[in-house]
Amino acid sequence: MENVAIEMDAPVNDEPMAAEEIKVSAHDVGVFYGEMNALREVDIDFRINQVTSLIGPSGCGKSTFLRCLNRMNDTVDGCRVVGSIIMDGRDIYSKDVDPVELRARVGMVFQKPNPFPKSIYDNIGYGPRIHGMAAKKEEMDELVEKSLILAGLWDEVKDRLDEPGTGLSGGQQQRLCIARAIAVSPEVILMDEPCSALDPIATAKIEELIDELRQNYTIVIVTHSMQQAARVSQRTAFFHLGNLVEQGDTEQIFTNPVDDRTQAYITGRIG
């Protein structure tokens, strides 16, 4: 591979995207925990109806950045976010943006399945209920069914909607959490290591689901598995030591990375 001279902390970017292709755009985003600078000057665009994988060693800043996209870092004491994140032409960190409404538009699926200690039905209905999305029971029934269908879970649970969500298998619980995120009609879905606690069969179902969901949503996924990133994403961004090193089409990142640090990570020399 030909070595390319690159300033150590300058992210490598590919061709610019057309404005109409972009759902979310981050500019000079940095994160501080007190005086510690955990993330530095991140610039990245997320395309509509595509999956973008964030990869990199543990502690490199990818999950910290993911939490910037729905202001989850607001809940961390001493955390300060700088720069701007634009969604549909509006900075999500503007004072007039309600974080609760933002998190309805930007759903989150966590590393470990975390169903509420409620029935399967109430797990799905909780968000729509607090957002006033279904006035009648018939509307809620339809919304619950639609969400479970989209999450590939309906056929497995349609006769047990009154049973606790915590009684499902790990893979089913994670799909329930995805259905719960879908139920409030988000535009973006964030996934933080959604398969790390699952077995290979459940992982394959989640990956198949991600591919189906991107037809309707913009998806950003943090993953330690480079094989998973290669399977599910159209775009990949590599983080290292709090810097966004390189981003581009997934095939290019894995077969012809520009930055030596990216090459070292995907070949196992760092990480």
C-alpha cells in the first residue's frame, strides 16, 4: 500500500455529499469531561437511508460521539459539547431545541437489551403514550403491531403481548428495544454495540433487521466488529484517540484506507 503523508490529527474525508443526501451533519464537534478533551474537531455527514458504522479501539471516542447525536451527553455531569450538529438545517444544541423531542426523532438502542419491567405491549406503547401519538386504543394497537412487524418480532410475540418483555430471549429483547425506538416515529436510529451481548444467530437477525430498517431511517451504529461493519454499513468512520481519522464508503475503508492508522487497525496491528 502506498503511504500518504497526512497530518496526524486531520481526518481524511472523501468526496463531499450533496445537501439533499445529508440527514445529520457534525462540524468541529468536541467533547470535554471537565478539563479532559475526549473528542476533537469531528466533521462528518450522515446520509439519508444509509447505515454508517463508527469503528475504532475501546476508548477512542466513538460512543461518546454517538451520544452527541441525541444529546445523551447532557445527562453526564461535567460534560461539555462544542461545535455544531445540524439536523434538517437546525442545530440540535440550540437553546430552543427540546432534548426530549429530539430524542423522539433520534432513537437509541443500547449495548445491553434494556426492556422496561412492563408487558411487551406496554414497552412499545410507552413512548407513543407520553408523546400523545395515539388517542384511542385501536390506534395504539395498530402502532404496537406495526412497530413489532418492522422489528421482525410480531410473529414471535403476537400471542403473548401481555407477558413481560424481560421474559424474552436476549435477541428478542434487543428487537423489542428496536421496536420501542421505532414506535415514536424517529428519523434517525443510533445503535451502540447492539449485538455485543447476543449469540451469532440473534446477531444475524439484528443485522438483517438493520438492513431492512435503513429503507426508512438513517442509522448510525457503533461496533467493535469490523466484520459487522463490513456487512451492515454503506459508510464507515474510524476513530482513534479522540480523533476522527478517516471516513468513506465502507468498501474503500476496508480495502484501500488512506491513513496508516486505519490500515493498522483493520489489520490488527493497533486496537
